[in-house]
Amino acid sequence: MTTVPFDEALTRYEPVIGLEVHVELGTQSKMFCSCSTNFGAEPNTQVCPVCLALPGAMPVANRAAIESIIRIGLALNCSIAEWCRMARKNYFYPDMPKDYQISQYDEPICTNGYLDVTVDGEVVRVEIERVHMEEDTGKLLHAGGATGRIRGADYSLVDYNRAGIPLVEIVTKTVVGTGALAPAVARAYVTELRDLMRALGVSDVKMEEGSLRCDANLSLNRPGDPWGTRTETKNVNSLRSVERAVRFEIERQAAVLDAGGRVHQETRHFQEEDGTTTPGRSKEQAEDYRYFPEPDLVPIAPSREWVEELRLTLPEQPSVRRARLALAWGIGDFEVATLVNAGVLDIVEETVAAGVAPDAARKWWSGEFTRAASERGVEPADLPVTSAHIARVEELIASGALNDKLARQVFEGVLAGEGSPDEVVAARGLAVVSDDGPLLEAIDAALAEQPDVAEKIRSGKLQAAGAIVGAVMKTTRGQADAGRVRALLLERLGVEG
Amino acid sequence: MNLIRDNASVLAAAIAEGEVSSEEVTRAHLDRIAAVDERVHAFLHVDADGAIAAAKRVDAKRGAGEKLGPLAGVPLALKDVLAMKGQPTTAGSKILEGWIPPYDAAVVERLRAADIVILGKTNMDEFAMGSSTEHSAYGPTHNPWDLDRIPGGSGGGSAAALAAFEAPLAIGTDTGGSIRQPAAVTATVGVKPTYGAVPRYGLIALASSLDQVGPCARNVLDTALLHAAIAGHDPRDSTSINAAVPDVVAAALNADVRGMKVGLVRELSGAGYQAGVQQRFDEAVAILTELGADVVEVSCPHFEYALAAYYLILPSECSSNLARFDGMRYGLRVGDDGSRSVEEVMALTREAGFGPEVKRRIMIGTYALSSGYYDAYYGQAQKVRTLITRDFTEAFEKVDVLISPTAPTTAFKIGEKVDDPVAMYLNDIATIPVNLAGNCAMSLPIGLAPEDGLPVGLQIMAPPMGDDRLYRAGAALEAALVDRWGHLLIKEAPAL
């Protein structure tokens, strides 16, 4: 595929972007029935007459889902409709049990909002066209064949567990004038939206599990010209991919236009491996979904009182919160973003509140515990370690009873279910050796083993001391205070530290 | 007593008194079905074992001294459009052949809770599209009054089962007249309750905004008892009304129209109405006047557009409701030989599984909802619907109930109109406005047309949640007619 280098493309064309984000709500039950929404259950075990579309079954709207979408709309500064209806989107596909999707068409529940995002220190306002609710489809699994795609498959299986899970679709207005920042703005928007959903507690927003899915629309036009034809890129499954997909489409469309060609209005698929997009379904002949108001459901008319009650439940905006924490902890945007991306911001804040220094709290959660969590396949916050545990260990470090290495061993014990830090310390016999006698013995032994190193230190090459300190730490199985060992060593050799 | 000719309330009382067992009553009906249904073809499926087991449970309850409901132990014929756990449910279509529902419709649950004995599933036009049962994929039902004639439709099976004394109670569904028109042409009673009064959960949808389940019987009181057993809110149907059900049984027992204002709908008479139908209707109006009703003429000017609007709204909704019959999850699947795509299998299944009338309406509806045509067809039809509702609202400001002939003609011959869809559709001209507006109506027999000796029905219409008015007026008229005839008209039906 021919492409034009990104910077060059932007000398001739202006990008226009638009983003459609689908968020799976974390409600207990599905949008129109009481089936569970748990991820990863055996195929077709979380189904009932309603979400299998058995003849005669009828949908009933989930109040918790409507509550979530109203909160999302309010957090995105939208107007909340006083009266709106669901609509049927008609098309045949085997992953959709009714062969129509219950969605919203010309009466979305939330309209005309915005979300501010910061890119390179600049605030960009992304305007929201609409937020509406709909139901998810089932999942197709194509068996046999090489690609796992429908073409070439021997047969296909359908899992309807996902069918009917509440989905919220958030559609931006076209975002213009971002120039070379377009890919970064797209990424920043999806990131901000993800953080907002997390703060609202309405979804687990895991792109890799599909609970947040993004379609990126892009067109190019020469300055002063009307907007060009847009493509819609799907299969964008990570924040990085959002940025790469937009960037690639700019490069690709610029090449098409440079060659005098025209961009086809089509759905494209992002390819994770090489960062390109490939053509999918053509949208030249717009599909006719024959939308009409869903007659099996009554209109939704949220009372103003209810909307205002829900407004009171909105959390602090993530951007405001990040700025507050960065200031309080004396760190930069990048460090805060790292905590957000690791999913530990809440627990770090909690740990700091428990009396731990911000740096220590950050260090533990984004290092040790993130690793432990990913090994166990759980969220850091779900580990058996608490902020009180961390506070206690930090106290022991401060008093000199533990060093960093021992502290890690304490947490190993805590994570292994051996009890509280104090219990682990007692059971494993973990304590810094504070008696100088054994340390001096170990130092002498090490010096005897490495006379050349001893000589270097004596001659003033203090950096060589590390080898001896290391050897001592090893013989004491880490239970010595390294600083104390170094001081004793230098004293022994009569060298000024 | 006569186990198959007596009314449901009489049978229920006898069962409660221990004069007869539910099992005896049930077996009598199963025998009757075995004797006559080969000629009538009211039933698609008879669940003899299930019926007898249900009857035995009622008898055991009675034996244990438990209090029984007012229809306990009485057999009933269920229209095959309602899901019944463990029993074939086809909606009269080949596409559902072999499907056994794993769940009960809300109405079936209520029938079971009322200890009503379900004999089996009755024939109907495919997916309730039709006025004659000729569009059933399993062959037509024959009118017990004249086996060469249609029993009405779509619920012809339920009406014929009543008229042939195969069941004293039946359940129908009414989207444009499918309870009332069959009642009219078989001399039985049928009610389309207020939209939302009876839960639709488990009713295989034709047109969701028009469909309503309702009671059918051979007299007004039995109809009211069945109405009371099935009506009331169900949270699984969000269009179901969450309010107290009008006391229809008390209304049926209070057969009195003195002082009641009765409106004669000017637009539902005259041209197109068979002379004998009009004659019996005029006589019934005279009786109502004699009984003390205040009969006035009322105009509903937008009713003339009802049929056109109905034949846009219904096909639009049904084109979507019937999409799920794609061969993927249940029922028929055609062409799945490993060489065809999923789209081809869906298309072949629907081609083979749906009959011509169903295909016709799906195509009309698909067209009417298409982008570019939506406003002109579906949108315009919805506006007409609003105007018709307004006609009713204004009329009910002046009168308590409205009346008209139920159907413009008596039962026509099987085959007579099957190739002329518009002639078939015109049968429902008087019944459709009620479905569009969502209010309620009853059809009850008012005599035989002199020219052909076939039953004529009168329709009573009331405002939403005014279902009790239907029963009060209907019971009064029925009582006056029974006085005149010495018995219910249905007792004159030919012996089979």
C-alpha cells in the first residue's frame, strides 16, 4: 500500500476525525432480560428466551443500565432527553438472535455534550454528538480454515452469552483543526473517556476484552476545500492502536489523493501487526436498516428529579483529579498517567491516605504489585495486600527493622497468604542484622576472599566497596543494613567515606 | 347436565360440587374432538395426556378440600400462537414445525394457575395473518355451521372448537379482528381486551403494537370469567398496564343498559354490509333501545383510512418481528448441506418455511420501512392512527359504548377470497379501528342472516380500560336475545 510520510501529508491536507466508542456497561444483568453479564462463562449458558429471541419472548429495559447511561451523559455535559424511544435496527446476521438490534435512532437519550482533553499542554474540546443505548450481539467463532475468519471456515459456532449486554455508543461530532495532533487527540480522547467511565464505575473498560471498542473515522481535505470522503476503521483494540490507525489513514489517504484517486467510503480493519488498515465492507451503497420505534418497549421518560439525583452521584472529573494528585504528590502528568494506565491510581491514593509517602506508595503499586497482579491475572486492587499492610512495612523500614529487600520478602509472604506483615516477619524470621559483631566477621571473611578489592578500596577507589558489601549481604541473606555494612567496611580499612 | 354442551360456569360449578369430575368433563371433550375434529380441523395438536393429568390434579385438589377457582377443571382450547412448555407451538407455520417451547407464555401460566385444563393448540392463519384460517400451513378449519365455509380468522380454530362443542372455553389473539370476526361467523363470544390488559409475554408477535390476547366462549359470562383469569399486569411485558383490572365478571352479572349511551358508528354500516347482517344489526339496536339504552348516531370520520393505515403498520412491524425465523436457532432449516453460506441458508429457510400471505406482508413491510419511503408510509400511517384514536376519544365523550356489525358479511365459502387479498382484508374493516386505537371490543351473536342462515355478530366497543362496559352491555343484549330464542344461538348449530 502506498503511503505518504506523515509530516509531508500534513503539508497538503487537513485531517477531520470522528470517533465512535462503544462501552459495555458493567451492570449485573443484560439490557433487556435478567441474564448475567459475566465475562468468560461457558458458551450459551447465560441465555434465556429473551436474549435467544425465542418466539414470544419480550424485552424489558434494565433500569440500572438507563441510570448508567444518564450518568455518562451528564459526565459528558450532555442534555438528557425528557422522552425518548428505543428503535429497531433491522438486519440479518446469525450473531443477532432477533435479526434486529434494539438501539436508538433519531431519539438518543443524551445529546450535545463535550469532553476536554489535553494534548501537548493544549486543551482540545471534543464535542459529543450523542450518547445512546443499545444491546450487544452474540459472538461468532469460525472453526476450521486458516484465518479464523468466516471465509474459508468449515463451520461457525455462535455464543449468545454476550447477546443483550448493555452497550453505550458515544459519538463525537467531527473534530477539525487538529492538524498533526489528530492521532494524539484521538488517543487522548479515548483515554480520557476510558478514565471517565472508570471513575463513574459504569464499566470495566477493558479494550482487550472488548468492553471498550473504538471506531475511528477519518477524512482528508486540502485547506479551504470541503471535507473529503471518510473511512471508518474498526478493530482498534488499544489506545496505541487508536493513534496508529489515525496516523496510518492520514498517510494512506494522502497517497490516494496525491495520485488523483478518490477515497472510498468504506469500513476498514486495523492490523495490529504492521499498523496498517485493510478494506472491509464497502459502504458505498448505504445499508438500509429500516429503523422504526421499538413497539415492545414503552418510551423512556426520565424525570428531572431523577436526573438531578444522578447528577449528584457524579465523581470528580478525571482530569481535575489527576491535576490535584500530581500537585499533592509532587509528580508530573506522565507519572500520573502511568498509574492510571496500570489501574492503580485509586489504590495509590488510598495508600497515601493510610499514611504512606506518595513516592513509596507509587513505587510499591506500580512495581511489585502490578507485576504480582499480572502474574495472577487479577487487578492490583484485588491482591490480598492492603494499604494498611504497606503502611506497616514502611514503618518497619523507617525504623530500620527492615530494608527494601526484606520488605519485598514480607510482601511475598503477605501475597502468599501467610498473614499480616508482622506475622510474616515473625514466621520467616526476617529482620535487619543490627549487631555489628556478625557483620564485622562477614566483612573480614569477604576481604580475605577478595584481597585485590580490599587493596583498591584502600587506594581510594571507593566504588569497589560495592563488591564487598554485596558479598556481605549475600552471606547475611539480605538481612543486613547495606549502609551500615558500608560504613563498617570503610572504618575497617581506615578509609574516609 | 350435558358435559359438552353446557357452559363453562355450569361445568365449573358441577365440578366444584363434586357432581362430575374434571377428568370426566375432560374425557368427554377429548372424545368429542376425536369424533368431530377430522371434519372441523379446529386443533393442530391435542395434548390428551397433559389434559387428563391436569384434570386429575384439579380433582385431587378438590378431594383434598382445596378451594377451587371459578373455572377450575374446565377444558380450554389454546390458539397455537402462544408458547406452551413442552407442547408443539407452530403459529400455523411450517417454519416452526418441530419447535417445542421451553417456557410457558404468561397467559398459559395464568390458565394453569386457574386450574383450567388445556386440551391442545388450535389452528390459525399462519402467524395470525388472515381472516379465514385458509392461510394455515396445516390446512383450513371448517365452520361448524357449514363445513364448506370458513370459521373466520386468524383464530378460526379457537372459534370453531367452541362452536363444535369441542371446548367450552378458548383463547384467541386479536391484531385486527382475529378474535371478534371468528366469533361473529360462528355465533360465539370473543373479546379483544384493552391493549396492555393481558400480558403478551409468550405470544408469538405479529404486530406488537396491535396484538392482544383475549378470551373466547359461548356466552358473555364465561368470557368474563376467562377474561378475569388472564388479565392483569406482568412485568415481563413492558406494555402491560399496571393498574387494577376492571371487574368484568360483576359487569357480566349486572346485565343492564338502562341509561347507557350507545353510539352507532355511521361509518361502519351501509355499503359493503350484507343485507342480512344489517337487518339483524338494526334489530339488535331496537332491542337495546327497548332495554332502555339511549342509542345515538356517532361519526368517526377517520375510520375510512383505518384499513390503509393498518396494512402499513402491521406489515412493517411483522417484517421485523418475523426476522428471527432464520433457521439458526429453532424450527425449520433448509439448505444447510455444508456448501452454502449462512445468508443462503437463511433465505432458503424463509422461502420454504413461510406461506404466500406471510411473504406478501413481509415484503410490504420491508418496503414501507425503507429509507426514503418511511415517512410516506409508516410515518403517515402513524398519523392516521393518532386521528383514529382521537375519533374514539371524542366519541366516548358523548357515549359509553359504540356499536357496529362485527364483520360486513357472514362466513364465506372456503376458497372464495383466498386469491383476492383486498377482499379478504375488507372483512376486518369494522374491527381494525379498535386495534389501532388500543381500546377494547366484544363480538357477540345477534342472530342468523335470513338469506343464508349463518350467524351474525355485533361489535361493542369501549374506551381503554372500559372493558367492563362491554360485558354489561353484552350481557344485557344476550339476555334479551336468549329470552326471545329460548336458548343461546349456538345451540342451533347443526349437529356434526
